[in-house]
Amino acid sequence: MQKVANIGTKRGVEGKSIKIIAPLINLSKAEIVKKGVELGVPFEKTWSCYRETEKACGRCDSCRLRLKGFKEAGIKDPIEYENK
């Protein structure tokens, strides 16, 4: 990804490389949730669902990964779901 960004962008072509930083990449979803709690992340204002509805669907891959992360972290997910 880093190489592609440097080759395929105006900045990279001009010799000003782009550095991609992904500090959470090696953490599990549960570890990310725990870190979020530690940092005071307002999870009630976050969204993972692929759908654009009032409530998250609870069925798409993104919802299932989020729910699993909160469950494994032992923390209640504060957003509403149509189905859990």
C-alpha cells in the first residue's frame, strides 16, 4: 500500500513520499474496543454498518465484527441494532 501511494499520487511522483501509519493494524477488535474505552472514545457516535439506516443491521460483516469485538472485550456496544 505504501509503495502504491508513493507511485500513484502526485505527491509521490514529485518525490515527496507518503507515509501510511496504521497503529491499530495488529490489534484484535476486542483490543481496539478496550483501547477506545481507555481513550474515552464516544462509541455511541461511531458507526460500522454497511447500511445507511437509523439502526445498524446487526447482520452485515462489519456489524458482526463490531459486535464480536465488544462481546470479547466484555463491554456493551452502545448503538442500537435491528437484529443481534
